[in-house]
Amino acid sequence: MLRKLYDWSMELAETRHALWALALISFLESSIFPIPPDLLLIPMVLARPDRAWLIAGVCTVSSVLGGFAGYAVGSFLYEGIGEPVLAFYGYLDRFNDFQGMYNEWGAWIVAGAGVTPFPYKVITIASGVTQLDLGVFGIASVLSRGLRFFVVAALLWKWGTPMRGFIERRLGLLATLAFALLLGGFLLLKVL
């Protein structure tokens, strides 16, 4: 099954609809969707290294626009939509404590979440709830999401061909490792 999913993502990466699919996933991931766009970004750059910068750019722009959608959820729809999403990620109980210091450190918090695998949607919603300055939010989002996606694209552009062979030979091991890291991240969120 894992091989079929990998093959499907590689096939999708080579279609004319790939950029639109990446844009949609990247947008949704920044506001409500739990799957990171890297799962499509990586095979797209591996399949088309000549388009690495375009792919990273589409991913960045879509992610930042999705971040503004998450900000709007937090700002306008917190009670109906924001609270359940934060509760899903285990942040609702600690959110009141978090809210007090949030605006003081908001730019760094947004930048940190934008670069790391931390669920960015939690930060975009929190930014809207706390009414973090929209300019600060936008600049931190563009810089951090751009850094994350362009670094991945640059690494794959430079060393993608040998990495593709490595990934294909060790797909099961890498998937298990990725799942363990994702699960570990969620468990860490629960503890914090």
C-alpha cells in the first residue's frame, strides 16, 4: 500500500495538475488540514528538479495565504471553528496562559512554527485569536514558510537524484521513521 501511495504521488507530481494540488494542500495545511505539504512537495521536486524554485514558490505563497485564512478563523470564527481545532491538537486548556505572552513574542512564535514541523495551523489560529499585528504575522509567515520550503527544494534540487534512489530502496523504513516523528511531535504537544 505504501508503495502504491508513493507511486501515486510521483505520478501526480508529473501531471499538469500537480501545482494546483500542491497549492490546495499547502493552503489547507496552514489553516485546518493536518497533512504537511512536504508529502507532495518532495515527490514533485524529485520528479521535476528543473521546476524546484517554482514548486517551492507555489508552496510558500499558498501556505501563507492559508495562514491568513487560519488567522481569520481565529479572529472571526474562534468559538465555532478555532476552539475545536485547538482542542484537537490539545492546546485549548493551555491557550489562556499562552495568549498572555503571545503578542509579546508573536513574530518569533510564528517564525518558529513556520520553519518546523510544528502544526502551523495552531499558530495561525492563535495569531487571529490574540489579534497579533497582521503585518508582523505576514512577514514572519513569508520568511519562515519560504525558508522551510525553499531549503527543502534546494536540497532536493542539488542531491535529489541519489536521494530518490535512497528513498525508493528504503521507503518502508523512512515511512516508519516519519510516522514515529509525527507521533512523537503530537505527544510532545500534549506534554507541553
